[in-house]
Amino acid sequence: MRRTDRAAPERAAAHVLVVDDEPDIRELLELTLVRMGLDVAAVGTIAEAKERLKSDRYHLCLTDMRLADGEGLELVRHIAAHAAEVPVAVITAFGSAENAVAALKAGAFDYVSKPVGLEQLRALVRAALSLPERGEAPARDKRLLGRLLGESAPLVHAREMIVKLARTQAPVYISGESGTGKELAARLIHENGARRERAFVPVNCGAIPENLMESEFFGYKKGAFTGAQEDRDGFFQAANGGTLFLDEVADLPLPMQVKLLRAIQEKRVRKVGATQEEPLDVRIICATHQKLAELVTAGRFRQDLFYRINVIELAMPPLRECREDIPLVAGAILERLASQAGALPARLTGAALERLAQHDFPGNIRELENILERALALTSSHEIGLDDLRLASPAAPGTTPTPSGSEALPDYLDAIERKAILEALAKTGFNRTAAAKLLGITFRQLRYRMQRLDIREGKLGDEDEARS
């Protein structure tokens, strides 16, 4: 079925290939797409689809998962190999979450469930057809180069992965140590993808009190609980049409993991106090510095949620694996700090650069920023020397600190933990939230450790004042 408008459009309508062996579903999809102003070609088998792809150029393909002559995954892989610029969306039956995940891993743009929700279908089509053409990839990569700096092999690989992930709607799990730039990577995936004109909503899962999680994520209706004086949207509603970034997703308690799994799987949420669910179109990107697979084994993270969010993993490398990038990254940080202060950028001496290259940076980029900001405050010139860095001499290779014979092991470990916490608090001006990120733990974990070790609160940062 094709559009037959008499008036010629200003530009050619997008051409969509529909592949489904059920005539009723095929007709429904055709009618819906034609009403959106699209040209549609509909076939019932994989063989027919491959023939069409040989002779015509398409901007989108919608294929059923199960067809008379094979699996829809076969067509997804065929298009990925022969027409990679064409996004493919898979139509899958209810209860086939595994098939949906398999389709996304094979390169599908997204999926819709049977019975087909027309609003969800329209949203998917609009998102897919707004993707940049293949020729725009270099421009996207230039934008990435400007914010994710480095020419080391791990950084180059991370940028290449981000470009690929921006072209899909697959859920992404970003792994990496604290301070490696996981949120920046998530933003770049969003900003270079089809949803870039819509909201990017970052959420720190470890910073939300457990009793408020459901209302914060899904919103609530007026009168749902004491203090609910009006309807309020949650994170999912705020991210509708865009991307929801769940940082430190491993900190979600198990009951909330169940609710999150349903929201991701069904693409519908129900506000607290509401009787009806509402459909939402949200792309999910998750991140944590913890090892999710180990948490699954330990029973602290649901296996079904793990497989749902971990469709494609993006590993952000630690700074110690990209030592050759340290001069470039440090220079960019100094330029930014100078711009903020309205001054000329400082430069690092050769000795200072050499010392930075030897440092292991357990806090990664965030730690490098703190070191340079402190050095700028201490230096009396526009040159940052070795002494301005205030870094301890590197330990000899293969050596580790050991307790003295007269010191009990628990006391020794407490002393190490106390020292690490105090150093992190000093670096962050006693802002506990920033210190927790630097240490790679949650805010609640840091607060517990401070209480256990009797570390008194000094000057609190603004964010901590708001928490207290």
C-alpha cells in the first residue's frame, strides 16, 4: 500500500518495509504508517523481504519475530550486514522478553510487543526516522572528541562504542570505576541519538530514601499519601520520549528492582495512588561502579533485571589504563578552570606531568580534577610544579603497606579506612556526597563508616546541607 496524494510533497516520504506473515497485523501496520504520511511496502516472508531490500532503498524495517520461513533475527542480521544504515524494529509476542533482548543484541533499533500499541508504534517510528544518515557519523564523532578526550586505545574504543550505541534504542549498561565518566558517556549516547531533542534525566539511585523511591520514579496522585496535595510526575514521566539515566543502579533495594523491571519490560508505569497504568516511551541507560554479575550471584540484584538492562555493556576505562592521555586531559581541565576564573590557563612543569603519569588515580578523572584545582589554589604563578601537586611519592613496585607486629588487623584496617575517608573529605571540602563518589561508595555507606569510625563532620558542602 502506498501514499497516493495528488500534491507532491516538499520532500520524498520515508519508505518503510513491513514484514509479517499475519495479514491482519500487516494491514494494521500499513494503515497506521500510511496515516503518518509514509510510503509502505509489506511482505509476508524473509525471502520476500530480502528481495525487496535488493531492489529498493528503505528508511526503516518492521519485522515480526516469528515468520513462516524463519526467525526475524535472521532478517535483523541480514540488514546489519548489507544495509546497516536501515534501523530495524522487531515485533515480538508478549512473554518473549528473551527474544526482545536477543533482537537488540543482534542490532535491532527497538522492539514493540503484540498486540501492537499504536501510540508506542508511532513513537518508535518517529524516533527511528529522525536518526541521522550514515554520512553524518563523522560529525557526531567530532562532537564526541571534544568532550571525551584521549587517543589511547581504550578511549578510542569507548568513543566508537558510543557512536554505535547512539544509533540504537537498546538498553545500555555502563560499567567502570568511580570517576571514569559514566554519566558523560550516557549523555553522549543521548545527545548523538534519535532522542537528542528530548529530555535526559539523570538519577542517582543511591541518594533516594527507600520509602520515597516509588513516588520519585513513577510519580503520585493527589491524596495518595499524607502531604500529596497535587498530582506529581516522576522520573519516568520527566524522561518520556527521552533517556532516563540510572546511576548506581546496584543501590536499588530488591522491592524497587521488581517495579523497575516491570516498567522497563511493559513500557508502562502506574503512579502511586493511581488505578491505571500509562504508556511511556523511555530509553534506559544504567551505570554502577559495582560488579553487577557478582551482586546477582550474591542475591543482591535480580537476575531478570540484570539481563534486561545489560543488553549492551559499555566499559569506561580507568585513567591508569590511559596514562598517555593524562597531559591532554589535564590541559583541558586547566583551560576549563581558567575560563571559569576569567584567567589565563596555568601549565604543568615536566616534573609535574611525569609525576601525574606515575599516579594510579583511584578516583580517576574526578581525582585529577581535584588535584589540579587544589594545585591552582596553592601555586603562586601560572606554572604548576611538582610540589604544588601534593602527591605522595609512588610506592616501590610490588610493595604493599603491612601492619606492625603489635597492631591488631582490625585496628590496622580501620586506620587505612579512616585515612582514605579523611583524604577524600579534604579533597572535596568536606562535601560527603562528592567524597562518597570519589571513594566509590554510596552516600549512605560513607555516612555509616563515618559514624563507625567516629569521624566528626567538619564543614559541610552545600549539597550535604540540603540533605541534613
